[in-house]
Amino acid sequence: MKPLLPLADAATREASSILRNTGLCLLALAALSLSLRPVAWSQSTPAPAQDVLVLSDGDILHGKFVSVVQGKITFHSDSLGDVTLGWDKIKELHTGQQSAIIDNRVKIDGKKTAGNIPVGTFDVTGQSVDVHPASKPAPAPIPVKNVQYITDEATLQKEVYGHPSLLTGWNGAATAGASIVTATQNQYTFSSGIGLVRTVPTVSWLNPRDRTSLDFTGSYGKITQPAYVAAGVLVPAVTTKSAIYHADAERDEYFSPRFFVLAQTAFDHNYSQDLDLQQIYGGGIGWTVYKTARQEADLKATVQYEKQLFITGTPSSINLVGSTFAANYTLHLKLLTYIQGLEYIPAYNQMSAYSANETNTFAFPAYKNLSFSMGTMDSYLNNTPVSLPPTKHNSFQFTMGLTYAIKSKY
């Protein structure tokens, strides 16, 4: 048996050597994988390159270019936030993001504009913008004085080449108010209104192509007094009603940034003026006299067909050919929105059948999309019918309520 012992010892030593070498190899492989892993991570998530803005005084900002609107450049810096400057304050701008450069010499007309607006990265040096398209030859440098807008490619596709569907792109407000009194007489009044406007493109920094507006206002009230006996005589119950409704729709098509053609329709009911229904169908032209980020004033003139139906009195109905001359003004402030509308409606085939309307609305922001609103509506109808009791020509209404702002998500 002794000759077998040296063989066993040799086998044991060989096995120990193999295990020791295998362990060292595994440890080496583990260390190598750990050393290479941070390199792989760093290569898979490279840090995005920042845009560079060089100011005229030599200061340099690193961050992200946002947009150019009417000669004002907005640049986002992590340390300063959004900074807005004019071209005269900028020496150089270098950005690596795809942007659309809109030249004020190019007419923007939806998809017809495709190909006329260069898209690519760009650099601003001196007084010119050099565009570097990804797959097209570079266009000639654009003078900064001719650069109207610079925006991202997604906004270009949506606002310039796209068109919102019929159910999107609407902005406006809905208002509701009520008054209830219970005493010897019972009284209640409800008022409501909704106004919607859809302008295409939906951004204010592009010239409008078309605009659609819908509007409804209504007020309904009733005062009731119960029957009673006085000196043995039965006095019957008395009910007094008031109802004023107005609805209109208008479509504007712009053939220049300030001038447009329009088609409109309007419907009115005013119980206090013995007016059952007034219908208007017409078309005409409009002019945006004044427009800024906060204010806008429009003038309109139409030729129209008008039909009036009365509740009682004589005559019961009238067919008219006339016009609407209107002025609309809107003012947006931080703590107030004011809207005013004026209308004069003459009739050419019956000169005495003219009317006029004035509306004023004040809205004060309260919480998020809610605001407190006050409004007046003054209506004058010159040809009220002969009736008993006599019908007044003028009708004035004052309302208060809560308003909810409707904002487009297009």
C-alpha cells in the first residue's frame, strides 16, 4: 500500500493548484468588468450640448435657445432663468437644435409655404443668421432685421402647416349668475353666457388665417304675486316675466394681417321690447385697427337680410334689408379683462326700423380659471310695435356672476 501514497499526494497538490488558478482568473474577470462598467454607462448617456449666447458686452451664457418673436430673443439659462433681449444686445448665438427660421419677406400661407421656410441648426454672427439644414443646401444668410420668428420644428408643423380640427383650438369663457327672492312677492332671475373664439394659427405671434366666433347670452326672470282679497274683491295673481336672449356666429377669412372678409348670423329675443325673434344673415368686410399683445380693436361693416317677428301688436313681422356697423374692443390686463361691443343696425327699405346695441364686460381673476364678472347690455329698438301697455324702445340689463375661462389644448 505504501507506493500508493505518493501518487495521492501528487493528485491532491495538482487539484489545489487548479482551484487556486481558477479562483484568481474569476477574481480578475470580476475586477475587469467592474472597471469597464462606468465607462459603458458614461458612453450610453452623453451630456447634451448646451447652446451658447454671447452678449454685446462680451458676457457668455450657456443654456437653451427658446425662440425669437418680433425681434426679441428668449434664451434660458439655469442660473438666470428665461432672458429676453433684442438683437442689438447680442453678438453671437450658436445652437445645435433644429429650428425654423421665418423671414418676414416670406408670405405664410399654410402648406403652400412648405419649402420656403428653412429648418436646421443655426448660428448668429454679426448681423446675419446662417442656417444649416440637415439634408438640403444651406440658404443664403438671413439679415437679423428680416428674421420675424424662430421656433422649434414641432411648432412649425402644427401652427404653419397644420390646422386644428373643428372641435379643437377654441378659447373663451362661460358665465353664470342667479338671484332668488322669497317674500310677499317671489322673484328669481337667472343669467348665463358663453363666448368661444378659434383663431388659426392658434399662436398670437403668427398672422391669422381665419377666425370663428360663437356667442350666447341669456337672462330669464319672473316676479309672481299671489291672489288676495281686498274689501271683498278678489285680486287675481300677477306674474311679470323678463327674458332677453342673444346668439351670434361669425366666420372671418383674412386676406392680409389686418383685413378680412366675414359672414355672420345673429338671433335676438327680447320680451320687454315685444320682440319674439330677430334674425340677421349677412356678410361684409372687417379691419383690425389696432393690435398688440394686450389690446385689439376691430371695425366691421356688412350688408344683410333681417326679419323681425313681434309677440303682439301691429305689424306682427317685418322683412328688412340693412347693414351692421360694429366696433369691438378687447383689453387684457393682469387683474382685469374688458370687452366692449358697439353695433348700429340701419334698415334701407324702412328707415325707421333701425336698432343699436352696446355690451360691456369686466372680468376680475379670482382663482385659477375662475373670475368674477360684471356686465351690461343696452339694446335700442326704434320700431317697437303699438301695444298695451306701451313698449319702451330701450332695454338695459346689468348682470353679475362667476366666469370660467375655456383654454385651448391644441
